[in-house]
Amino acid sequence: MDQKTMKAMVYHGPGHYSLDDVPLPRIIEPTDVMGKVTLAAICTSDIHIVHGDVAAVTYPKVMGHEFCVEIVEVGSEVKNWKVGDRCVSRAGANCGECLMCKIGIRGFCN
Ligand SMILES: [Zn+2]
Ligand SMILES: [Zn+2]
């Protein structure tokens, strides 16, 4: 693939955001999955962030955490997904393996 960048909404500080060219993501961990976004949504969390109401969010920051993708690459340890699969990303990811996940408190995943 010759494409080196993609468009992304980038938060630049309270009240400041723009559609920028950013480097394409890449597989780093063997459990990573990379997908091409086919549909995206704006979340209330995104609105709070661009208004500067979430102090923990540093900038510049590529926004967006709720979307559908078609998988284009998988890490070497990914077993349940393959290139071409379509999936939905949740706002919060849970490992399913740690103590908190196993006792059903997935919001506190380690
Ligand atoms: Zn959200
Ligand atoms: Zn967990």
C-alpha cells in the first residue's frame, strides 16, 4: 500500500479541532487488529472533549472511538478475526481474562 496518511478529526485544544492528514496506523502488538472505517459516529464524549471538559485528554489527539470497520490486517496472535471480517468497535475494550472481567465488572478491566 502506497498510502502513508489518512484523514482524521484531530483535537487541538478546547474549542479547536480540524480534519487533518495523519500517519496511517500500523500493527504494533501481535494482538492488534487494523481496520478500514466504513461507518463512524460522534459520541457525547467527543463533544465533551472538544469543549475542553475532559482534562485527562491531551492534545493533539485523533478523535473517534465508535465505528464499524472492515479488517485489513491482523497481528500474528489474533485468532478470532481475519482480513475481510466486519466488526463494530465499542467505546470500552475489555480483555475478558483479568480478574475484574472474570467476575463481571468489565468496566474496571485491568
Ligand atoms: Zn463514546
Ligand atoms: Zn479485563
